[in-house]
Amino acid sequence: MSLILPKRTVTRRQLLQLSGLSGLGLFLGGCGSTLFSNTVGQMFEPLNQNIEALLLSQKPVPEFPLSAIEPDKLLINTYKFTPDINPAEFRLTIDGEVSHPMQLSMADVKKFPLTSMVIRHVCVEGWAAIVQWGGVRLRDLLALVQPKSSVRYVYFKSADGYLESWDIASAVHPQTLMAYQKNGAPLSANNGAPIRLASPVKLGYKQSKWVTQITLVSNLLPAKGYWEDQGYEWFGGL
Ligand SMILES: Nc1nc2c(c(=O)[nH]1)N[C@H]1C(S)=C(S)[C@@H](COP(=O)(O)O)O[C@H]1N2
Ligand SMILES: [Mo]
């Protein structure tokens, strides 16, 4: 993980990769017809002034070497059931207070650079595991939809009905990933396939599996999260 935070969150290399997205049925809700070129134009812009200021203050959490991975220690923790998701039909919706709401296929998501990190996952139920996660930085997906400057929180909806909400600073942290790999292999259904949150700045219950919708908002709603609404602390920082 680079220790230098780029001023612009989307690099030229990403733009070139993203230019391949136009043929993949990328859905840009509510916009005109030259949608993709408009969006690529937007990507030369910073996330927005408020979020850019946050990025400058963020320090990466130290990571572990590959040799530290504890493959057997990550327990499956699922409050209800493992949803049956067809990865070919799966779409990740990103909407809310954004200029370009989108629905991304997993092929679209995989156009972004793959970031890998070895971090400690900590569950409040009394277990922890050092895990390698691979995926895309959430901040790159958010740059694509261009959040409005009013955005302060991010909601995550999951296919099993799980709900989470995060502060925008933690969401755009350089090590907050939408992960589709675990310990170097494709994510299993139990661990949240096709895509889940993974971050060293939040406790386990904040790390939603089977994420289907990411919604950017300026205020928290009465429902803050599955466990939070039953008394767990909302920020859930590590
Ligand atoms: N959608 C969804 N995400 C979830 C959960 C869940 O029940 N549903 N459990 C959370 C909890 S409490 C933990 S500790 C981690 C566990 O992730 P794992 O099952 O991949 O180890 O997922 C989190 N994300
Ligand atoms: Mo947990």
C-alpha cells in the first residue's frame, strides 16, 4: 500500500481502464445520452472539495506480511442466511446525493485497480483474524459517481437484509475496499461474494457482506444499521 495519498483519486491509468467500461452496459441513471464521456470528464475532477480535504488527513493503518495470514481464524458470522447470488446478473447500485448514480456489474468493478492488503479483522464477539483482502478502493467507486458536497454518510444495503452506515471519512479511507478476494482466492459465498466491505478502520460488524447498494447521504436516517439499531456503537472504529 502506497504511503503517499494521490491528490487526485483517479489516475490516468484508471481512466484508460475505465474507458473500456462504455461497452459493458454501464448504467448511469438520470443523465443524458453522452453519459460515459461526461463521466470520464468528471473523473479528472477531485471527489469534491470537502472529501478531498478529508483525504489529505488520512493515514494508512500498518499492514501485516503475507506470512501472518491466519486462514482458519476468520469465522463465518452471518446473522441470518447466505444469499444465493448469481454473479453474472449481480449489479452494485451506487446512488443517493451523487451526480452520476450507477449500477456496476462485477466486470465493471474489476476494471478498477486491484488493491490487496493484509489486516486484522476484529469481531466484537471475541475473535479476530489476520486476513488478506483484495478488491477496489471504495473511494475510486465514489469518485466515479461524483458525490455532492453535502455528503457526510454512506449507507450499505446487503442481499441478506443487513444494513450498515459509515461516516464518509472512513468510507474514503485508502484501505477501505469493496473486496472480492480473500487470502488470494475469490471470495466465497459465506464470506460475502460477490462483493463486501473490508477495512482496517472498522470493527467486523461494520464490514457488510453481499453489498448490493451504496447510498450517499447528508444525514443519518432513523435506521443506522442492523446491530447499531439494537444498541451497538455506531462508529465502530478500530
Ligand atoms: N450482510 C452481512 N454482513 C455482515 C454480517 C452479516 O450477518 N450480514 N456479519 C458481520 C459480522 S458481525 C462480522 S464479524 C463479519 C464476519 O465476516 P465473515 O463471515 O466473512 O468472517 O461480517 C459482517 N458483515
Ligand atoms: Mo462481528
